[in-house]
Amino acid sequence: MYRIFYEKQNKIGISLEGELDQNEFTDVLKRVSSKCEAYPQVDVLIDASQISDYNPDLVVDTYGTLIKHKDNIRKVAVLSNNGIGLYLKDLFKNFEDTSFQSFNVNELDKARDWVLKPDPTRIFK
């Protein structure tokens, strides 16, 4: 399951919980893609601290979808206590203009400050 816990202008916070299935992950990608189509620079916070299980192929499959928007994704923060954080880090390492940071599950405030803090002067690069 997933839920959007923050969405304002070019910033989105997504919480992933339980065991993600293909349809849910596709919905998450659509939300990120729609932000990228609306704004030239997008910041994403993914809270994966509540994932109990995931299929690594889901993350690999996202590469083709997100590569279309690689120039739009400015920052990605991931909260994780499991392997999905490593998969996402590998996914975004080839996005030259994307800043990526991993945070421990107890660092939600720090992650929010880094990626979701309002910065209207930086919405448009």
C-alpha cells in the first residue's frame, strides 16, 4: 500500500507500506511522472520504512519509466531500514543532475527538511 503524505507544488512525499504490488507501484510512478510533467524540477521523499516485503524487479522496472524524467528529478530522499533503499540508490546513481540521500527510519524530520523544505526560488532551475 502507499499513501501521499505531502504534495505541494514541485514536491511530493510518498509512504510505502506493507507489501507493494505491481499496480500500487505503477500508481506511485504515475504520481511522480505527473509532477515531472507539471514542473521542470521535482523533489521526492520516499518513506520506505514500513515496507514488509517487496519484489526487487519492481524497482528495476521503474528505471525505464523514470529515465524519461531524469532531467526533472532534482532531489530524492529515501527513508529505509531495508534493502529497497539500496535498490533506489542504484536506480538514481545514473541520474547525473539528481541529488540522492538515504536516511535512517528515525530521521524523517531531517529528510523532510532536506527534500521538502519550501524553496520557491529553486522550483525552476
